[in-house]
Amino acid sequence: MPSKSVVVGSAVGLHARPAAIIAEAAGGLNSPVTINGVDAGSSLMIMTLGAKNGDSVEVAGEDPAGVDAIAALVERDLDAD
């Protein structure tokens, strides 16, 4: 299973707005993606991670393109958009 270690880029960490953006993107993928083992398609599950800005997380899934897409979102400051 492809995986990628990335650093959380959002200033607020993986909290409400960034988690919702990531979950929406993950929900549109053809295969499931996880962040530290939780479903990336669920904003609530993402928020339970308590990941803060600068924390390292593991994005994994069966589709390398899906992993790359979610990893890129995790690395961005989604609260600044």
C-alpha cells in the first residue's frame, strides 16, 4: 500500500476547515485514503487525530495518485485559502 509522510501545513492543524476540505477531496477519490490510519473521507475522524501545524502524519491508500492528492492538501495551509 503506497504511503507518504507529510508535515501538516495548516496554521490551525487538521481542525474543522482543513479537515472538511481534505474529507471532501478524499470522498471524491475512487479508493479510500487514510491519515494516520483514520478514514480521510471523514472530517470528524481527521479532527480526532489532534494533528497540529508542523506535526508529521502518514497518508496511505491503494491508489498512489489519491495518496499524493491528499498529502498535498495536508501540506498546504488550507486555513489561509
